[in-house]
Amino acid sequence: MIVKNSKTLLSVEGLRASINGTEILKGIDLTVKSGEIHAIMGLNGSGKSTLAKVLAGHSAYEITGGTVRFEDKDLLELAPEDRARAGLFLAFQYPIEIPGVANTQFLRLAYNTIQAQRGKDELDPLEFDDFVREKMKLLDMNPDFLDRSVNEGFSGGEKKRNEILQMALLEPKLSILDEMDSGLDIDALKTVANGVNQIANKDNATILVTHYQRLLDYVVPDFVHIIQSGSIVMTGGKELALELETRGYDWVTANKQSIAGAVA
Amino acid sequence: MSETATTDYLDCLLKSWSTKSNQPLSWLNQLRASAIDYVGTQRLPTKGDEEWRFTDISALARLSFQSAQSNTDLQAQDIKHLHLKEAKNSLVFVDGHYSAQLSTIIDSATLEIGNLSEFLLTHAAILESHFGQYAKFDNNVFAALNTAFLRDCALIIVPKNTAIAEPVHLLFIAAQSEVTSYPRCLIIGESGSSVTFVEEYVSLREAAYVTNSVTEISLSANAHARHIRIQRESTQAYHLANCAVSLVHGSNYQSVSISSGAQISRYNLDVQLIDEAAECTIDGLALISDNQLADTHTCIDHIKPNGTSRQQHKCIVNDKAHAVFNGKIIVRPHAQQTNSSQSSRNLLLSKTAQVDTKPQLEIFADDVKCAHGATVGQLDKEEIFYLESRGLSETAARSLLTYAFGAEIINRIPVSSLRQQLEQTVLNQTQDNKL
Ligand SMILES: Nc1ncnc2c1ncn2[C@@H]1O[C@H](COP(=O)(O)OP(=O)(O)OP(=O)(O)O)[C@@H](O)[C@H]1O
Ligand SMILES: [Mg+2]
């Protein structure tokens, strides 16, 4: 929701980033205020995941220009764990499998780390078990996933649910959900979208990275951004996703100047 | 090994050897005499010997650690922390000498358990037919030395169709420095029996000494043994160990061995599937740092058809430590329908850590399934980033991932208090890795 006079959570200006000497992000501008839901759409390889990982602090990327502020902090100065502790969360497009670490152990460790940072009480294994089971109900997840190794052998959709479960546990201020809809069947999509909607409130914000308008029927964005070759070329309301669905990316390429100009 | 001049080490030992033993039976004295005869023809292995290519034990030759004498002043209180709460029965040996006072035998009605001097009186015939029959010393100077110098032996006989629920603890404690001890174990599983035993080597303090151990395990038809082997000697010690396992029809041997101690350790495990449909599962973890060297040589010998073997060996190597794994699998011409898999996975935690891993498959039958693979690597950067993005510090992320790597093996130990202890060891040893 767009809240009048709400404070700016994230402010990205002219962000440039390269990997192995190849520039992928070529001047990203993006402002996210609390309460808002943003969608970022774009072709394969346009730089969506790169933007998400750069914001989360992946060390493989070199920042070659621009600034990023997260609330009152210079985000680019922070180590990845400090970004997480400051309230930034990334749901990975390809969540990592960690054989040998029980999911519940991992979730509790992450939860307690963030709690400690916020000066709140940590939970012991028994207390955490009750707490996490409640959150799993929200996502219609089988508690058996607690005892398995983190993401190991989870199906694509199960991994995505486990990401959203972490979001529900950690209660971030800004969540970046990288293709949380890929690999989800329609029922799972509704369940997960419902979970995201329940977590969203006027004090936090969400950035959805997606290829499909369908997700946006369930989690309705306030803004839709289209990214091409590492920069945001068009920004609009939720109708822009529908427009894109019918007209395709060629239309974006042909019209990016005029529309972008009109929006600005 | 050729008949070149014996080194000082062997010379010293040869001079000190005598038959003045308290073992009256002639077969045992004969065995010991032939072992010492064999030692007389040998020298210590060097890096020139194929089997010792990566493991330099030349420092051993400069030590003249004599056989440990019995040390009696150890009290139950001193070793309380070594007690395994799941184990009802435990045999405790101090520097290779049996301590009746520190041992606990509760199950003597269902389980034959005790030490050599006792069993020579009560189980002479069965001892004679098994003792020294599996760990042959005709190609192994350390097994020969153990046979010649052993002071005692831990013995377990699991009677026919008897299942022992609680693990048996065989605890070998090093108490003195600058001595050599010769621990020895013999485990006999009669047909249809089942047992779990923990063979553990520990030291009460940081000291230099040599442990030269031999373990023999014989399983009759459909017998099942779970063997947990823990080597956490002093980091100044030498640990030289041989274990020989003989499996007949339908028997099942499962072992998990963890090596985290010793300056230099060498563990030879030889498993022979001498009859049809035998099965073994062999898991190993070496967890070493500083200047430690841990060498594991295993040989799984499929002699008859329908055997199954599964092996997973892992090493976590930090600082300048060096891990060696040589895993030989033999499938003999008659051993059709053998199903065997082997995996060697190694984690290097510093730029100076080293691993030499070598699978060695010798397959002479055509209708078999054999899979093997080896990897050497560092912690995965994407895994570290994933954990960091959830708020874990880099150090916490690294130690969790390292722990997870080792936990896969540790989790296979069927004794929960031991699992917890070892998990803590991994966490402690991996707190400050450098890559
Ligand atoms: N290590 C690398 N070296 C060179 N180029 C890379 C490297 N990693 C990623 N890229 C390139 O960066 C570009 C952007 O990738 P990114 O993953 O951000 O795309 P995306 O928009 O998320 O695509 P998708 O919709 O397929 O998920 C791609 O062209 C990719 O090939
Ligand atoms: Mg992507």
C-alpha cells in the first residue's frame, strides 16, 4: 500500500555493478518506502537477480558506481550479515542446499541471531519448535521439513516455501523475493502469496522479482518496474504488468523513452 | 619390504623382547616368537615403500620408547569424564595393561567379555582358533610388533543368536609418556548375534608416546557388528593401528571411525568378505589441524558372490595438516554380483592444508556394480553467502558448514552421548578456520 508521508526504506541511485569485469548493472535508480510493494520484471539475463544479490551483499560483485541507503545506513558499507541484521531479506531464486544441517537448527540459529541483534529474547529448541510450527501453518508446510537437512532434496516449490518461512520468522523490513513464484503450482502460489500478504504491513516493504503477471493478481504491487540490460527503463502501476503481458518486451524497447518520460 | 639392516628402533625392541611372559600356553608363545622372528628380518617402512608413500615415520626410528610398564595409580575418579553413559560394560586398559579396577562388567551372563589372562584359562580353544588368524603379520611389521609385545587383549564373544542392546566400551588410555603400548582386541560374533562396541584411544594429557594396536573381528553367519572407533590421542603421539575383519555368509559389519588425535596416525582396515552375501558399511572422518598427519588405508576384499560394500571417507584438514586416504577395493573373479561404492570427500580449511586421496579398484569379475568418486575442495562461497544473508557472521557460517560436513559421518554413530561429544569437538576445531 502507498502510505502518505511514509519513510523511505531503500534508496538506490545510479547503482553500477560488475562481475569478473563485465558490467551487469548500469545505473539503477529505485526508491522504496515503507508499506509499498514493488514488482521488478524483465527478460532472462537482464540483471534482476544481480540487483537482488548486490543489495544483499554478495562478495562476487564489484560496485563500480552509485549509492544505496537503507533507512539511515549506507548499505554498501555493511557486511552481508549486518544487512540481514538491519532488516534486509533476500529469498533466493535458487535456494542453497546444506546437507548435514537440520532445517530446524538452521532456522533457529538465524532467528536467534536476529533476535539477539534486536535486543529480544532468544528461543530454546522447544519454544522455537512451537513458534516455527505456527508459522509453517501459515504456509501450509508439513512439519517434517523441520527435521530434514536445509533444502536438501526439497522440490523446487518446497524450497520456495522454506524461503518464505524464513521471511515469516525473521520479520524483515525489506524483503526481496527473487522469483518466489517459479516452480509453484497454482494452489501453492495462492498459499505462498497469502503468506506474503499477511506479513506485509505499513511498516515494511516487499520487492517481488517475477516473470509472470499471475503472481501480481495475488500480491498486488503498488509499482511495477521493467529492467532491461541492467537499468530500469519503465516504471508504472500494476497495469504496467498487464500491458507487458499483452504487448511483450519489444513494446518496452520501442517505448521506453516516452513512457519512462511520462511516468517521471 | 626387503631384508636390509634393522633400525635402532627395531633393534632396541628386539633386544628387549623375551618370553618371560605370564602366558603359559605354548601356541601363544609360538605365535609371539614367530612374530619376533619376522620383525628380525624387517626394517621400518619409509616413503620409498608404496604403502607409505605419503606418510613419513622416520621420526619414529629415532625414538626408543620401551614397552609401557603397568601404571597402577590411576583412580576411577581420574577417568570419570571418559565414561560412556550408554555403555553397561566397559573394559579399560592403561598403557596397554588391563585394569580390572577401572573396568565394569555387568553382562557376563549374556556376553563373554574379559581380558586375555582370564580367557586363556576359560576359553583357550576358541582363543587359539581366532587369535592372530585375521591380522596376519607376514606383511606388516607393526602387526608383528604388536603380536610380539602385546601385554593383554580385550575380548568379546557374542554368543549365538544373542543381541546385545547396549554398546560395549573398550577404552585404551595413554597415561605415561615416552613409552610404547600395544593394545589388542578380539571380537567374535557367533552366528545370528548382534553387538555394538566402541574402541576408543585417548590420552590423559599432551605427551609423546607410541600406540601400536591390532584389532581382529570375526563374524559368523548372519552376525552383525557395529564398530565405532575413536582415535583422539595426544597430538604428540604416534598411533599405528591395524584392524582385520572377516565376514562369512550374511554377516554385516558397520564401522564408523573418527581420527582427530595423534601427531601421525596410520589406520589400516582390512575387510574380507570370505563368504557369500556378506555386507559392510565403512565410514571414516579425519579431523586434523596444525602439523597433524592422518593416514587411512582400507582394503575391502570381495572374495565370494553377492557381497555389498559401501564406504564413505571424509577429511577436514586445517592449518598445515595432511590427510591421506587410500581405499582399495578388490573384487575377485568369483565375486559376481558384487555391489560396491566408495566416496572420498575432503575439505581443506587453509591454503597450506593437504590431502592425498587415492581410490584403488581391482576388479576381476564382470558382473559387478562399483561406483567411486573423490572430491577435494573448500567451503562453498554460495553456501556461506546464503547463511550470511540470514544474519550469521562469516565465522559462524564457516563453522556451521564445516560442522555439517563432518556431521554426516558423526550422525551414523549409534551412541548419542558420543555423537554429542564429537559434534562439540568438530565445533571447537573449526571455530577459527582461515579460508
Ligand atoms: N560470473 C559471471 N560472469 C559473467 N557474467 C555473469 C556472471 N554471473 C552472471 N552473469 C550475467 O549477468 C547477467 C544478469 O544475470 P541475472 O542472474 O541477474 O539475470 P536475471 O535477470 O535474474 O535472469 P533470470 O530471469 O533468468 O533469473 C546475465 O547475462 C548473466 O549471464
Ligand atoms: Mg534471476
